[in-house]
Amino acid sequence: MTWRKIADELASRIESGQMPPGTRVEPETEMATRLNVSRHTANRALHELQRLGLVVRQRRWGTVVADRKPR
């Protein structure tokens, strides 16, 4: 599984409302283990979601779905 596929699947869940704002995203180490990918692959997927503004990441706090206000 590629980082792009992971990012696309998570983005789809976020945009559909299945993962509402404030929902914690599993840590990249757990994601990597569950999906049988490297930690780097999971990190890259989460980084892409952050770049798109879908999640907020903070060290020691974790990754959560961003509050997406209508524009």
C-alpha cells in the first residue's frame, strides 16, 4: 500500500463526515503496523493530509481531524 492510497482513504473518510473534526487519527506507528507498511509511509500519508489542511499534527499531542469551516 502506498502513502497516496492511505492518504486518499483517510481524506475520503474525513470529507464524508465519517471522521468529524476533532477525531483523533491513530498514531503513525499503529497505522504502519495495522496496514503492514513502514512508519515512513504512514508518516508521509499523514504529512500529505496536513498539507491539505485536513488534519492538525502536534508532537506529543497527536493528529486530529482539522475543523473545516465553510468558505
